[in-house]
Amino acid sequence: MKKYSVFAIAREAMRGHKGWEEQWTSPEPKKEYDVIIVGAGGHGLATAYYLASEHGITNIAVLEKGWLGGGNTGRNTTIIRSNYLYDESAGIYDHALKLWDGLSQELNYNVMYSARGVMMLAHNVHDVQVFKRHIHANRLNGIDNEWLTPEEAKAFCPPLNISKEARYPVMGAALQRRGGTARHDAVAWGYARGASARGVHIIQNCEVTGIKRAANGAVSGVETTRGFIGAKKVGVVAAGHSSVIMNMAGVRMPLESYPLQALVSEPIKPVVPCVVMSNTVHAYISQSDKGELVIGAGTDQYVSYSQTGGLHILQHTLDAICEMFPIFTRMKMLRSWGGIVDVTPDRSPILAKTPVKGLYVNCGWGTGGFKATPGSGNVFAHTIAKDEPHPINAPFTLERFRTGRLIDEAAAAAVAH
Amino acid sequence: MNAAFRISGAGRLSQAKTASFSFDGKPYTGIAGDTLASALLANGVHLVGRSFKYHRPRGFLSAGAEEPNALVQIVRDDARKTPNVRATVQELYDGLIANSQNRWPSLAFDVGAVNDIASPMFSAGFYYKTFMWPKWAWKDLYEPKIRAAAGLGVSPEKPDPDHYASRYAHCEVLVLGGGAAGIASAVAAAETGVRVILADEQAEFGGSLRFESGARIDGQDGYAWAQAAIARLKAMDNVRVLSRTTAFGYYAQNFVGLVERVSDHIKNPGRELARERLWQVRANRVVIATGAIERHMVFANNDRPGVMLASAARTYLNHYGVAVGRNVGVYTANDSAYAAAIDLKKAGVNIAAIVDLRDNPSGPVIDEARALGIEINFGRAVVSAGGKLRVSSMTVQPKNGGGGRTIPVDAILMSAGWTPSVHLFSQSRGKVAFNEESKRFVPGAYAQDCVSVGACNGADGLDATVDEAYAAGAKAAKEAGGKVGKGAKPKVDAGESWSRGMLGAGPGAGPGTTVKAFVDFQNDVTAKDIRQAVHEGMHSIEHVKRFTTNGMATDQGKTSNMHGLAIAAEELGKPIPQVGLTTFRAPYTPVTFGSIVGHARGALFDPTRRTATHGWAARQGAVFEDVGHWKRAWYFPKAGEGMHAAVNRECVTVRKVGGLFDASTLGKIEVVGPDAAKFMELLYTNPWEKLESGRCRYGIMLREDGFIYDDGVVGRLAPDRFHVTTTTGGAPRVMNHMEDYLQTEFPHLNVWLTSITEQWAVIAVQGPKSRDIIAPLVEGIDMSDEAMPHMSVREGKICGVPTRLFRMSFTGERGFEVNVPADYGEAVWEALWAEGQKHGATAYGTETMHVLRAEKGYIIVGQDTDGTVTPNDAGLDWAVGKKKTDFVGIRGLTRPDLVAKGRKQLVGLKTKDPKVVLEEGAQIVADPKQPIPMKMIGHVTSSYWSENCGRSIALALVAGGRDRMGQTLYVPMPNGTIEVEVTGMVFVDEKGERLNG
Amino acid sequence: MLLIRCPYCEEERPELEFRNAGEAHIARPTNIAAESDDDFEKFFFIRANPKGVIYERWRHIHGCARFFNAVRDTVTDKFVMTYKAGEPKPAKLPGAPK
Amino acid sequence: MAKAAAKTKAAAASASVERRPALAGRTLSAPGVKVEMLPPAERISLRAPQASLAALSKALGVTLPAKPKSSATKDGRTALWLGPDEWMIIDEAGTDPLADCAKVTALHSAVGISHRNVGISVAGPAAAVTVNSGCPQDLSLEAFPVGAASRTILGKSEIVLLRTAADAFRVECWRSFSDYVFTLLSEAAGDAAN
């Protein structure tokens, strides 16, 4: 892998950028691999990358039915934070946050992680109680999250409306300064490049149509639109399609897949310096490096794989944005789109071994998986390599729905995140 | 006075009515009916913007919504500055103020243009490869610079004083696009009598008839026919004609979003006019008649101001009467640009040369151009445009290479062919198909009840278009229930026909070249950027798009997508359909947030629910808090009192004398029917069958998973009638939960549920004097302890109006809740208040209510519980019927983790220092000396200063809490650790004697 | 915004009047207290989440307030049919191949 | 023809305190439409199985309609079909439907909601457009004829909509939503004639 740097760019600039290598190769699938990852989104590619870079397993295929990074990775609003309530959640999201810091250097690919701060607004006494609970728990877990008065919130994000006359006046905010955003495509591409350079095969336009199991019940490989591919270990990282893939192995999941829409405005000069989220008013916003306001909120209400949703959902989202930022009514929506988010009953992910030997699953990230990408891939790689969970993902089992040991972040996840 | 480039006798605007405007501070004059673009061009102004990345000078590419370059800021006043307005769409009004964007210090001299010089460094995706060292510098150094350079216009800085309207509409046939096709379809559909809506984004209908000088329909000039047809349609009751209206999104089941620009073109719109109006239309059938968009030619420096689409120049001439230059070159790969050259030539503009990439084309327009004496060069290409702030020349070469010559020009008109506008069809989830012969994506398989007609469907020629459109309109109307129409199909006497064209880079910009031949103007994507993306492994068109940002600018790739695709396909060595088209996403053109939001701003953002006594409380100076949609009185400060003083006074007064509290927001459900008790048994953990009429019970509702969902006091009014109360926030979901079980799991039960939350205003009267306050106003109810003990309910009258009088207490004092019909609520409150005043009672708000209940250890669901708490955790096991064999949640409660040891249990906490009030949400540890991350064993759920106890009190969820009574635990805070003792949850009157006190 | 045929109102109404209520035909066990942990998990948490035909519940909450069932394709979001609560899962769908 | 039982007069005005209806007297006029608060009325929510309908109809003096989205009116009393076993009775004649139902022994549930709801009149040629500003139903006379009644949505509030004439609607909403509903209708009224 040729290193990227400003010097490399200067060199290439002299020769019309003809010397760049392919960022990832497009090989034909082999008959068999040590590990197959189903799904070349951020989490799947990161899993392959860490299997190769930390566990010495490079005979890996990442199978993707479309184009890499084309699912939720390329459709999300790129919010990164780790100020979750429960120890288990804080553990995995902060593991990810620590990896975000330094990921560009690790991958030699600028993923544009920008710790611009994530500010969550409190609009009523209940919000204040909930956020304070988070702040105190985070502090004792070593995770930054601080309380801001309305005036401090306004100072941190000048266009915010903190008028007492607002329908839901801002009563304060919880700010995680290490939170922020990253460039979604770059994350997928950076991991793909890093994995590909270590020998991982990323096979696009290759849809998994079945999971094969040997006589002893263990996984033996997958059927695909490009033929059978063998592997003793298969990791399913298929986001909204996780139920579909897991069903192929006879494993029924506690998941439902919903449309989640987002939109961007036309680009404008910098105006929103951080990420602002509101559960009560129900929307969130940040501004991309390009200048687009990046906006999202909740899911549509029904199970769907259509990657589209209703206009009324966007209406509610923009109602909320213009309530928080009345100066934005003259801004224009440039693009809207939908993803398919797989939601568990407790709004926490499943990263675990499954009842089928050799089959592992990483799913259920709901509306907030992007932020976990490096951490998720990292511990999932460990789970696959060692055939046992990393302590960080050990609580995120499938069994918790039988025992009742849920990790219920639902209250904090009332708005997509 | 005519502007320099306005040609007298040309165009359709009347010169009589002028309009003054300014651009970048310089005054100009246009005429009524101009767009900002036509008015500037009439004044010879081409330079209007700077590009996104390289800050290259830019002029007008188009005359319509596809415009990538000419984006300006329109300033109405201080609060109404609109960024990124397409000058080609903005209609001129007298006094219009426009400014250019993304330049500093000025449009002509922009420092950012240094990026153009350094552009070899800024190749596609360069930012992914650098700015990584040192690590901190991305956020603090590089990113701020990149951000400052990016973006186009500037956000408004003040709240928008304009308003936006919204409406739903239904029709049998919705026609999108008001060119010849759309009008023909609308006419055919309208004649059948069905409801028709016809929408077009332009101010005038006609579409390409606005510039097609050769069209004649029904014996009239094409444009005149269009106006006449529109006038007829407008006169019909069953037709709604919407101009300035963009169909931006096509959603499921023929639901289409339209935005009508109501007043952006008016000088001083009255307050009665919305700025924009959203139409959400549900149509039985949709006819898509969105036309086609001309593509530019891809050659070096094709972005110089003055280089534009041929059809745009024609529109400026034939509609606005404006010549885009005096010495114009033409570069084309199809016939339509000839028509532009001919029209301009006839208007007296010199045509320097037509450069045609094709080898030996023939046809009437070519003959006519030749007859007019225009120089025509076949098989040749424009390989470069000269000039900087304005095009000054074009360099022409044989297309396969060889010696070239430079021709001076002040404008270049180009046409690479026409791209059908399949955006809305594609948004409808229809599948496009590539027509190999015409090199176009056209509608293939349909997913909804719609049909595409005319140029967007690949129809060539006006005759074919009108034929197809009229038939489709009639068919759609018939399918939607229309009668047979009695009209006749419009007859096309003459029309223009477009031929094919080319896709991708032209000669001189092909593989191996490094020239800046723009594919996407706004985002500065050149042909070589696309090739580089492919070279770097981006084999999917989606990767190419994202890596280069081709097609992601505010014009949504209307002119660039097909060229980009063709270049990528060529580089990949694959046919175009195999590389695929990127997805078309709503909106078709950008729409304002305001238009989407409509009325839902300010007071209409969300309903504000107020109780019947709100006015009284407001007059008393109450401070309100938001609880769900409700405004509830939080506390009632007297003059000079802060919140704490007010709450302390209210708390003490209630326990000493009494207090009035508005409990109206609590949900109330009347459960009626012979099986009412059976139903209650299933929905609540408690037993109900044996509850006597006239008595009340505190009930707990679980979800099936065993966690507390809601609680409230339930009164049995009669054997078959319960009056159930819920939490304020829980009211709607509890009702839904109960209906769900009743309708789907227990439909055999004869019982019905009715929400009576708002039927009854509820005035809680609590405190030792409560009975004395109420009794004088009550008729027909014996309020003695014997006749009406704690937890009972009676029906009677108060102040002569019906009441459901509950004896119950959320304070631990003797207490009542007076339910009266809501319209009487305030007057009855006033009567009770007058009685209360005699005893020195107080009005109190939600904060005091919270303190008083915490003093008694009563929980608030949602505060002391959070969806993970069982009745046992909350110390409410007594409320779970032990002999019951079924209730919702019975099985969830016995799951392994719910019966495990060490669960968090609700307990009381007392700080060692009684003056210290814990913070709600504060975390609790057993060992304060441990390092971070600490092992947290619980958190404070409720915490108050209790004036009645003379100390702070708190409730907390603590792991194994009830086994820790008397233990010392710790609450580590940023400024020191607080010691607390675990206690019971009751801080006042543990024996409960005050209930009868 | 979907258009949903309410089997009680006997006409199509806009989605805004409805609330989705999850997968259909998951009956609450009559003797739920006796269910095993596994069976309870299946009843309460496990969902088919199909890519294709889904049997789901809706409530016409801002209309006739009835719960009912629908068959819908989750890829196209098109409704195949709707029917009243309590009616059995259709053995054959309209338009389905034999 | 069976004569309807004599209707019961609404409770005598024994109140010693005044009734203060929400937004009493509020009106708004715009070109083509007038929005105004209606005076208080007696209302019940009536629930009953098929077998009880005849007895209830008789007691109420108005035939409970069986057809979805319809209503029946007689002598100032209107029965609105809201669901297959649900009707709202609005009495503007000062008689008490709750008392009338109390005499019926057949299975049913009658609950008084006179104060829960308020009525708002939207009348004039632009009435339908005004309501359509927030109501997504097709309000053409073909789809929503005179007498049509339906629970539905207006913006972010639930309403019950009754068409009382070709160009007039009665909008019923819960008391605390009346400010929102009235304000939305008022703002929409200003745009409706455009």
C-alpha cells in the first residue's frame, strides 16, 4: 500500500494523478476462506481490518451485495459520541471513540473525525433529570459529558434559539466535547483500503443467498450469487438485512428493520459549529465540511426494506429544526434519503456468538451504529478470532432477551442518534 | 431605455414596465417578466458567481432550474436574506437586491481563486489523503480552513418573518409539467370531468414552447396555444392550474409533494400572502411530463462565463428578448443548437461559427443555417474556450486532432443532446431503461399508477409528444373514473424534433488529457477527476459520485450525471447500463425548510394544552412547566419569592392547613361494561373483582415484560363502571395499551373504554383542613370519615354542578380530588379558593406536589422508575395480586434476571449533612476511594429540600437497596463526595395517621 | 405517506390516521404464566422481520380506533390486503400464484 | 312509525358558578371562510354491540347510523358514526342523551363528554380548503358529502369532522387542543381563498 501524504499528492499532481493505486482491489472470490464477513459496510470492513491487523487472519472475504459502504454507512448522519448511560454501552461506545481519535493515522486515510462537540438539549424537567443522570454516570465512567446552562449552550452554538417564549424553551444541555462527526464514506473506504492491502478480499455485487451448515450443525460456508464460498467462520454484519441473513442459518432474531430518513441542506458558510440533538423537540443537526446542514430524526413507524419513507417524517424533522433554529426556514433541503435500521427491543446492539457454531452476528445498532464502527469492528474481530467475546461486547448477547438482562438505552434513544 | 443586449422586437415581454434592481451594489434596470438572469444578461452581465472548490468565475449555463452556476443571495431586508437562489429562476421585481456568493473581496477579484492555480493538488478526493499530520491539526487548523472555503451562500441570521402555507389536495389526474405534453394531457383529462391538477415550475406555462420558435399548434404559435389552453383549463371548475410550482418529491401510492412559490416574485407581498405553499397531493393517476434538459459539451474551460446551453440562449432571445452576446460561437453534437444559431442570427447577432462534432449531419435546420450564411464546421470540436471573466474565443480543431484555429467569440452556445427528466419517475420507484440507440435512460417498468409522456419519456418531436400526451391524459382520466371527453386532440401544424447527441468528454478532454473540462460545474468536477476515481478503484457509479462529488451540487446533477456516467463507463470499459445510474432522490430541486414546515412554527409547532384553571394560575403569577404537551403550574411565587421559598411555603402550608392543586392533566379513562372488573384484573397487577363500588385502589400497570408501565388511583363507581386515572404523560399510551389488549387479546370481554381526561377538571384539595374547605360547597355527599373513608369515591354536586369526589391523597394528608365538568373547573376552583382562603390554604404547583409525595415515599412513574423497574424493585410487591393467575406482565416478572439477587431497589437516602441536597441523577457508589471507572450501584431518582422535615430527602434506586438499610453509601460529585445513609422511603408520618388527621 | 385501507371504515385513509402495531398473529398464550423462558422470548421479542410479505397490525387510531391486520410487501411498501382483527391469517393472498 | 321516547331535558341549571367554555366567542373571518367557536352542547360517547342499537336509537330519538363515515340528525341531535361500535352523540337542543341512554337496559356504554370536546364551525366557500390545510382526507363532496363524519387529524391534533353543509364543517376537538386547532384553522383560513 503506497502511503498517502501531502508529498504523495504533490508528486501525483506533477503527473496528472496517474500513479495512484486502486484503493482496494476487486478480486474474484476464492473457493474458501478462513473467515467470511457478510456485509461490506463500515462495521464489516472494520471487522475484516482488525482481524487482519490485530489477529493475523488475512484469508478473509467480505461479501457485499451492492457496493461497499452503500448501506447505512453511506446514509447516516455521522454523529459520534459515547455519553451513554449504562456501563455496558459506555464501554463499547467509548472504546470506539478512543479508536476514532487516531483512526486517520491508523488507516493512513483522512476520515475527518472532528471532535466538534455533541450537545443534547434539555427542554423540560424530565430531560434535565435524565441528562444529569447521564452526566454523573459518564463522569464516574471516565467519559466526558458536561452540563451547560441555556446561555452556555447558546455560546457553544450561536444560532440556537434559547428564547423563553419558545414552545419548548431550552433549559440546559449536556455536552460531550469529544463527540462530533466524521466523513462516512472515508471510514468505509479507509477500512477497505487497509483491509485490502492486508490481503482481505472485498467482493462486491455478491449477494449471500444461503448459509450452509455441516452435519454437526456448524457453519461450512455461504451460497452467493457468485457461487458457493466455504468458510468455517461467518460473521454477519448486515445491518437492516441481519434478520434475513440469520434466517438462512435458522436463527430468528429479536430485530425489526425500519426506514430512517435524513436530509441535507444546500451548502452554506459555517453556521452550526457542533452537533445539536434534541429528544423532546425531536431532531438533530450538524454541518458538514462541505457546508451542508445534515439533519435527521426518528424512523418511520413500520417495518420496511424500501429505503424510502414518508414526507411527513421529514416534515416533523424540519418542524423541529426550525423550532430550535428559526433562522433556517429560508434554507433549502437539497437531498433526502432513507436507510434501513435494525432495531432491538432494548435499543442496544447484539455482538455475539450465536447458537450455530462458527456463526457470529453483529447487528441491532438501530439508528446509531456509525459512531461505534471502529469499536464494533475491533471487538467483533476479537470475538470471531478467539471464538469468545471481548469483555467489552460480552454483555451484548442474544441470550439477554431470554433472561431479561437488557441494556435498555431506549429512554436515551428516543431520537435517532 | 433599452439595456444594451435587449433586442427590440424580440421576446414576449413588454418594454413598458421597467424594474430597477441591483447586483453586488450596482444598479441595473430590467423589465417586468424578466428573471434576474435575463435582466443581467440584457445588461451584458455574465459573471455572476464563483465555483465551489476552485472559485472559478462563472456565468449562466441555463435558463432554468438546472442552473449550477448562477446562484446568488437575494436580500429583501435584514431578516430575509435568501442564499443560493438560482438567478435563472428568480423573477425580477422592482427593487430586487441580489449579491454574488462565495467570493472575497469581490466577484471579479476573488482571493479564493488561488485554489484554481493550485488545482493540480486539489484533485478528486485529495482531502482523504492528507491533512492528517500532526493529529490535532485536522480539527483545529485544516478543517476550519476547508469549511470557511466551502459552502456557497450565507445563512440568514434572523428569524424569518415570512409565513408558509400548506394544504392537502386530492385529484384523479395530477399532471406534472406544463409544456406541450403536460398541457395536452391536462386538457384530455379535464375534458372527462375528473379533478385535474396541473403544475409547472415556471412562471409561464409552455415549457420548451417558450423558446421553440418553430412550433405551431391548432393554427397558433406554440406558445400562444399554450397560453390559450391554460386559460381554458383555469376556467374549468374541475381543474387547478399551478404555476411557479415544483413537484419535488414523488412518494408512495401517488403522493406527490409540490411547492408553490407564492410571493418571491412580488415586490412587497402583503401579509395575507404566504411566501410559499406546500401542496401534498394524493392522485389517482399521475402524468409525468417533465421534459428534457439539454446537456453541455465537455471541453477545456467550458465553464467560462458566456458559455451556455443553446436552448438557454434561445430562451433568453425568444422569451426575454435578450441576446447573450454579439459574436456567438456554437458547439454542438445535435441539431437543436442550430435552431438557436438561426434564431440569433435572424435577430441580428453574429454567429461566428457552428462547430458540429458530427461528420455529415443533414436536415432542414442545417440547410437553413447554411442558407443564412452561417459558417458550419462538421467533424470538428471546440477543444478550449479562451478568456477568464468572460469567454473571448474558442479553439476549434478537427475532432481527431490536427491543426486548430482560434475564433474570437463573446459567447459559446453548446448542446450535447437532451437528457430526459426521469427524476420523478425514478422517485416513484419506476425502473429506468437505457436506450442504446438514443443513448438515453427512459422510463422502463412502472411501480405506481403513473405514466410518462413527451420528452421525459423519450418522445422526439412535438407531434409525437402531443399525440402521446393527449392519449395518456385521456386514459389516466378514464382509469380514474372519468367519462369520455368530448374535446379534440390539439393538432400540431409544425414542430421541432430533436436528434441524438453525445455523452461524455469531447475531443481534447479525453483520456490522457489533463485539461479542466467540466462535467459538474458547481462542484468543479472535471472529466479527469472521474477517470481518476475509476483508476483508484471506484468501480461503482455511486463510488465515483461520492469520491468526485459529481452530481451532488445544488443542481443535483441535472446536466452532469449522464456525462459523468459515460466517462466512468468508458474508463471501466463497460457499457453504460452496467455501470448504472445513481439514485434520484427527492427533492427534484431544492425546497425551503419553511415550505415543508408550513404552519407548524411557533405556537403551531406543537399543541400547547392548558387546563381549565390555567387562566387563574397565570393571574396568580404561577410559573409553568412543560409536561408533555401540557403547561402545568410549577409553583406560585408571591412577590419577591424565588422558587425555593415558594415551594417551601407551599409545602408547609399544605401540611399545616391545606392546599389546592390542579390535577386535571392526569389521564382519566372510564371503563364501562359488565366485564369491567375482569378487564381491570388483566390489565393491572392488583385484584379488582372485590373492590366495592364507591371505593378506590392504587393500581399498577405493567408491560408484558414485567416492568412498571404506569400507575394511578382507580375508583369503582358502580359494579360495571371504573374511573381509572393514569400519569399525565402516560395517558395516550395507556389508553392505546388497554385498547390493544381489549380489542385483540380479550375481545370476548363486554367492556368499553372512553377517555375522559378532558371531561373533568380535577382540583386536589389536600391538608388537614381539606374537608372543611370542600364541605360547604358540596351537596348530597356525606363527607364524614365513617361515610367516606380514605380511598373512596362519591358522586354528587359541588357548587351545584356534578362532581365525582375522590377521597385520596398524594401528599399523605387528608385529601380529596374534586372532579367537575371542565367548563366549570375554573369557577369551582375559585369557589374552593375562596373557602381555602378562610383557612389560610395555599395554591400549590407540581414542584410542591413532588416534594410532598417524596416525603411520603410515593413514586412518580418515569422519574423513580425508568422502564427497567419491577413492582418489587419499587417496593410495591403488595400491589401485585398474589392469587392472580393472569395479568399483563405476570410472565415477564418471573424471568431469570427479574428475580435475581442484587437488583436495584427503591430506597430512601438521607445525606449525613442534612443541609446538603443531592442532585437528581447523581450516582451512588459503595467505595468512594476506587479509581475511575467506578463501580456504580445506583442513582438518585428524586431529591428535594423538605422544609417539613427540616432537611434534605431523597429516593434512589440502589442495588440490593433494601438489604442496605442503615448503611453508609457515597455520592461522588465533581466538588467532593457526599455521604448518605440508606433509609426507608417514608420521611413524614410513617404510620399514615395524617390521612385522617 | 401511505394510504391504508381500513377494513372497518371500508375505505383507504392516509397513514397519518394510523399507528403501526407490529407483527400480527402472535397470540398471547392463554396460560402465559406457564410459558418457558424460551417461549416467552419468542412471544415477546423474536420477530419475523421479513423482507417481502409481512403480516402486521395497524390501529386506525385517529379514525375508527380499531386494530386490524394488513399484509404488505416490505420491499415496495405496497399493501396486499387488510382484514379485521381476529380474522385468521389468509391462507392465500390475492394475486398470489397457486 | 314508532315514536321516539321523549328526550330527557339536560340537567337543570342549578349551578351556582358560571360555565366558562374554552375560547368562548372566538371568531375569525377571512375571505371565503369564517371560523368560530360553537356554543356548548351535550355530548356522549356511545359504545354498543349490534344487538343494542335499536333500543338505543329509540331512546335517543335518532337512528344510530351503521355506515362508516356517516351521521344522522334529528331534532337538534346528531349521531356520528366513529367506529363499528362507537358513536358520538351531539345534542344542540338542550336535552341530555346520557339520561336517555340510562333508561336502556341493553348492553352499552354511555359516557358523558360534553365538556371534553369543543365544537368549531368552519363555514364559507373556502371551508374545505381551510380544513385541508391540516386534514389529509379527501374533502370533496363526492368523497365527504354533507353529513359525512369522521375522526381524523388536523395538523398535530385529533379532531372529529362533520360536514354540515356543502360549504360548512363542524370541527370537534378536545378542550385543551382547541387553542391549537382554532389557531391553525385561523392561519389556514387566511391562505384558503388564495
